[in-house]
Amino acid sequence: MSNPKEIQFKKDAARVSFDEKHRKTIRFNMGKYYAAVAKGAARYQDREAARDKAAAIKRHTLEHLSEYLQQFEKNFTRNGGTVLWARTADDAVAYITQIFQENNVKSVVKSKSMTTEEIELNENLKKIGVESVETDLGEYIVQLAGEKPYHIVTPAMHKSKADVAQLFNKHFGFPLESSAEEMTMLARAKLREKYMAADAGITGANFVIADKGAIAVTENEGNALMSTSFPKIQIAIAGIEKVIPSYKDLALFWPHLAQNGTGQPITAYSSVFSGPKKENESHGPEKMYVILLDNGRTNIYKQDTFRVALSCIRCGACLNACPIYKNIGGYTYNTTYQGPIGTVISPHLRGFESFAHLCTACSLCANCASVCPVRMPLNDLILENRKLAVQGGYFHAMEKPLIDGFTFFTKKASRTDCVGGDMKNLVAKCLGKNVWGSKRAFPKFAKKSFRKSFKNRL
Ligand code: SF4
């Protein structure tokens, strides 16, 4: 049975795939990514060994997840911070609401975090009268446009320079012919006012470090550092899968994430936050909280086959490698996490009834798995999701009989040949729009099959 999300998905996919402007922008921005990644690959002494090591650390951590999370809690608490455990998105929002009400927080600066997107933090803060401003330039652009992030690493990848100029012109009256540098300087000036006035700063966490009781945040603009330096309160929201055993592991994960995320040797700013400022320190927040978010992750953890999906370090490489993502675009998925990793985890995080259809948006080319820095078998997991979707009855009731019928007729040439080309073309025409899409012409069957023509020649 089709669900409304599936119907919308198909409509959007058909529309975006043929949107020439979208294709051009994505090609241009992805092209820059591919060039940087190819150049960066040469920096590894042994890239495959790095992938093996990263995969092994993440798998080991998952096997001891509760121990490492508790170790983190103990050490972070000793550093003066507070750890809050959120089972659901609502729990996380309730914690933040309480902290803000107790501390009379009215304005927030926020650095890029997909976990905060997952709990719809900005929308929830608006409901309690708190202004939340995105400070990552890409996020700032999509927030101004009233949109969600298009990509987990590069949220405004779908926008060209001209699109951003139009947006800045609409909101700030900035000249349309402004250069990228001029627009960046404008955003910088606007954001600086927000940093100075904010009551609280919110970040995500790329890694939660168990033995140090700290979080690691990578970024390129210094905005996370600014968001946490001025306000008196710092909150970090991290999925429970972000934990790594040791501070030393950052020596591998920081460059590995940067290389696979953007092709950089390491991001411009790499910060470790280990609690509120100490008595003898002049900078930093007076209170620091880390919210550890479950929100469906233990549902993935419980399933042996899918546990590995919690190894993800959110580098976005699988999105950039995916031929489907590049054609249908980030928004078509209608999920926080798009592309192959989103296809794997979204049904488990948010329900098969709404997201089972995503597993059909895959050609099983396995390009995603071949680039994943933690060796996630993404294509296998997508196939596993298909199995679950079939078992759960989430596909259209006619699908199986149609496939069985198709298999029966095409298995033997004598069956396929029992009707002529005209009949085959008629059937193709009737099915064509649904199966083949409305924008492509279905190849014509010849009047006589090759087999029959060949026989007649003998
Ligand atoms: S699944 Fe792998 S490639 Fe995809 S975002 Fe996660 S770590 Fe990166």
C-alpha cells in the first residue's frame, strides 16, 4: 500500500531528476568535492588500512557501547559538566526547554548539527519564544531560505552563487552582483552581532571521547568556537553512537573524517570541549551540558544485522557517491539523513510504515560501500531493509504477482515470443508511465523477435 510519503517521494524524484538547473548546480558542487577528495587520497600512506582501523575501532566501541558511554559520563561529570540522557527527541527538547527557562535564555547561536535537525530544535525553540540562529554559513543560508539542510555535510549544496545573491538581496537588500567574498563578509558581520548577544550556544559533537570526558567538534568557519566562547551556557547534542574510546583515536578520526567529508587534510578548526570553564580560566561557558540522544538508535543496536549502521561518522561520502542521490537530490528523501546512510537508518529511526520505500531508491551499485571510511556494507543493509519491507507488507500488494508474472514470461524465450512486437509495445505503453517514468521514451520492441528473425534466416 503506498503511503503519502512514498507518493510524494516518487513525484519529487520524477520532477527533480529532470530539473536541469538542479543537475547543473549539483554537478558543479560535487565536481569540486571529487577533485578535493582525489587529491587528498594521495595523502594517505595506506588508505585501506586507515579504513580498516576506523572500522575496527567503531565496531569495538559498539560492542562495548554502554561501558564507553558511562565512562564518558563519569569523566565529563568530573570535569564539571552535566550529562543528560534523552530517550526520545521530545526528551531532548524538554531538557533544553528546562535549562533555558531556568536560565532565562532568549537567544541561541547554533553550529551545524544534524542531531539538532533530527529533534527539530529550531522549530521547538521558536515555540517557547527563543530565537535560534544557525551560524554555519551553509546552514545560515538554508535557514534564511526557510529550508532544511540539503546534505548532511554541505547543507546548501543545491544553491548556486546566484541563488545566494538573490537570497541576500531579498533579506538584506545586498547587491545582486556581490561576490562570494562580499556575501561571506556580510554573513560574518550579521552573525557577529548574534554571537555577542546570545545567551546560549548549541553544537553537535562529531565525537564523544570516553576517556577524556570531552566532545570533539570539527568545522571550517570558527562558528562553533564562537558559538561556545561568548554565551554562558553551552549545550552539545550527540547521538549515542558518536562515542569513541580514547582521545588518541582522534589522530585517526579527525583527518579521516575531513578527507572523506570535504577532501581536506583536516578541518580548519578542530576543538575539544571538556566541560565549563574552570575558576582560573577567563573564557568559556559557565555551564556545559551534553545531551546523549537515543531516539531510535537502540532499536538499530538491538538488531545484529543493523548494529554496524551505528558506526557512521556522518562524513557524507556515500551521498556524494550515490547515483540516485545525485539525480533526485537531498530534499526528495524527506528525512534528516539522506542518501545511502539515510536509506539504511531512517526506517529504523522513524518507522518502516513511513520510510520503507526508500530502500527501492537504490541501484545496488555499491559505490557507497566502496567509499565509506568505516567500511559500512551499505548496499547489503539496503537489501536487508528490502527484506524487512517485504516481510512487513510495506510494498504494493500487486508488486509480487507482477514480478512473478514478468519472471514467468521472460524466463523462456518461447513464452516471450508467444506475442508479437505490437502487443509487447502496447503492454509497455500501458505500464510505461509507472514503470519507466513520464519523461523517457520506452524502447520499441521489434515486430519480430531476434529469435524468430534468426530462425527465418536459416
Ligand atoms: S555511512 Fe559511511 S560514507 Fe556514509 S556518511 Fe556514514 S561514514 Fe560516511
